[in-house]
Amino acid sequence: MALPLPGELWAELCVEKRIFCSVLLFSWAVYLWEAFLARRQRKVYRTTTHVPWELGQIMDSETFEKSRLYQLDKSTFSFWSGLYSELEGTLILLCGGIPFLWNVSGQISGYAGFEPEYEIAQSLVFLLLATLFSAVTGLPWSLYNTFVIEEKHGFNQQTLGFFFKDAIKKFIVTQCILLPVTSLLLYIIKIGGDYFFIYAWLFTLVVSLVLVTIYADYIAPLFDKFIPLPEGELKQAIEMMAKSIDFPLTKIYVVEGSKRSSHSNAYFYGFFKNKRIVLFDTLLEDYSALNKDHPEGEDGEDDDTKSKVKSKKQGCKNEEVLAVLGHELGHWKLGHTIKNIVISQMNSFLCFFLFAVLIGQKELFAAFGFYETQPTLIGLMIIFQFIFSPYNEVLSFCLTVLSRRFEFQADAFAKELGKAKDLYSALIKLNKDNLGFPVSDWIFSMWHYSHPPLLERLQALKDAKQD
């Protein structure tokens, strides 16, 4: 008797089973693709043990070896954490974890006096339990990453107590935002009628704009201390540069990023005529606590962070900081920020429209174990997280390609401001401070790097630097 072919077996499956199997197979296909790319990159880390000749002028052998080992450790950790995440997600789907948690949420909301028709209350309990589960299962990985890998390579500045206080605070703040926003979104979908997707999209647009506006002023200060950049040469130079390109700068802050990590960063935020610039103290050579022999916190903060004296200064000189900001302001001047917002909102509208088309398909719910009910929150999860997975992967790659293009354009803008030489040296310093490895597998780089590789950026700046 002949065995049935795979195609025949597939044809015999009901629609629900086909949907479920397709989601599971695609999830593993993506994981295997990512694992393949990571393996190629790890091979680069293992085999490139000497500074390539083209890097000889910008990176010493000691820093090169440190960055190689750091990135190798990070890649190995990413492999195991990714494998765990994929296995966990597969087991949850195969064992009916989503409908189980939904039923538990119904029981809890029932104990609180909410009958089954109060779907939003049950949805909020489900969301709380799901995020709690995710936080607990992810905690060991986060601890290992912070206190083993980052600690080993000199980046971690946190104590265990600070880590747990920070994690609890983040969880509480997240719930304070997530639960009310989700409840309003579900309510809008329920009462929105045939055009609910338009109202839902407008609501999420308003929420995203509000969060961007208030984040640095009200949310970020809950975790890090923001202080105004003191009066002086750097502040005056930043204000002059902002004025020269009509950037409506209102405030400049320094955030104590060194409390948790020695990685560097800078960004701007705000809408219309109310722009602010935020500089991490680790970016500033003159302000970084990591460059001081005896960094001391205020109000007992030194108990929460570790004092680590480095043999080399971290951060950039004022001229290099200005060059980095010239790059960041280039994103604003060239409209990259607006373009990203427009792309994001177009994608959001499309997803809500397709959600409206698909939400009535009972087979989608049945595929994940919901045979009698079709909760809106579960529909959002199934469609946005699982059904849209192929589309999300393609979109993510396209946005990565676009981001690299924007980065080159922002570098060119800084070059036009006469900052090519300083940006050139700043990129080298930041790469060293963050132990970035400048050699990449081309496929890994193409798929993952939202910023162009260091050598490509330096080459684009080189001619102007020499001038």
C-alpha cells in the first residue's frame, strides 16, 4: 500500500489545521533563517582574529580583540535565547496555552464580579497575565545578559538591587499605559461599526503622538535622571548649530545613562516648535562619570551603580559631539523623522483595514483553539502577530534598507555642515566605546544592520575629511 504524499496529507487537513500549521512552519522558517545568518556572522567572529589592513589606521589590535570576543559572546547568547523563545512559543501553541490563559482570565474576572459578557475586563486580565508570564520567563535571560555578558565586557554598571527595582518599575509603568490604552482600543472596535478600523487607527495615531511627546518629560525621568546641559562652550555651540539650520531647539538635557550601562547614545524629540535634545553622559567626555576617578551619585544613587574606573577615556570631545548631533539633526532637516512616521501610520492603517476584513473569519479563531468565542483581543493577537508574520518580515527588511539610506544621507548632511573630520573620528570612538566589530558577513549585514557598517560610513566621509 502506497504512503500518502505530503501534498495529499495537506489537502486532507481542514482549513483550521492548515492555518495553524502554516503559522508554525513559517515561524520556524524565520527562526532557521535567522540562525543561518547568525551562524555565518559567528564564523566571521571566530576566524577574523587579526585587524584587517584597511582597519589598521582606525583600530588597535587590543580593541579589535575585545570587540570580537564581546560580539561572539552576544551572538552565542542570542542563539540560545532565540532557540528557547522559539521552543516556548511552539509549546504554547501546541499545548493550547492561549485558550487556557483566556479561560483562566475569565475565571479571575468572574471572581471579581465580571460576567462573561464583560469581554474587555477579561481581556485586560489576559493581557496582564500574558505580560507577567513573559516577564518571568524572560528574567533569567535578562539577568544573564546583564550580569554575565555585559559585566564580563565592562558595560554593566548596575547592581542586582538596581536591576530588580528597575524591572519592577518598568513592568508597573508598562501596565499603567498598556491596560488603559488596550481597553479603549477594544471599546472603539466594539462600538465603531463598519468603519471601526478608521477610528481604531486614529486612536492609535493619537496615542503614539502623545507618548512620543510625553515620554522624555514624564516617563523616561522615572528611570534615569535628566539634567539641563550646563552653560558653557558646548551648549552655546549646539544652540548656534541648531539656529543655523532653523531647528526649533528649546532645551538640551544630559541623561545619566552611566547608571545602568556604559553604552552611548543621543536623540532629539518633540513636535513643531518644541524640540529637545538629549545627550547620554557616556557620549560626553567632559561629563561622563565613567571618566572620573571617584564617580559619586547623589541622594544615595552611588549604592545603585558600580564605580568602574577605565584606563581610557570614554566619550567624545565637544567638536565630535557636535558632529554626532549634526548627523542627528540631519535626520530632522531631511525629513527622515516625518517620513518614518508617515510610513508607520500607512502600515498601521493597512493592518487595521485587513484586520477588519479578517476578524469575521471564525476559522482563524478555531485554528488557535477558540471554537465557541471570538474575543477581539485574541483576534488582534492572531492576525497582527501570526497571520501578518510574512508581511512583517518583508516590511522589516525594507525598513532596514531604508534606514541605511537615511543614515548615509544624515552623514552627508553633517559633512555639508563641515563636520566630516569630527564625525569621522567620533564614529571611530563610538565604535571602540561600544565594542562594535567592524567586519560583517554581507548577508547578515544586509538583513540586520539598520546602520551602514563602519567602514562604509568612513569611506563616504573620507574624501571630505581629507579636504
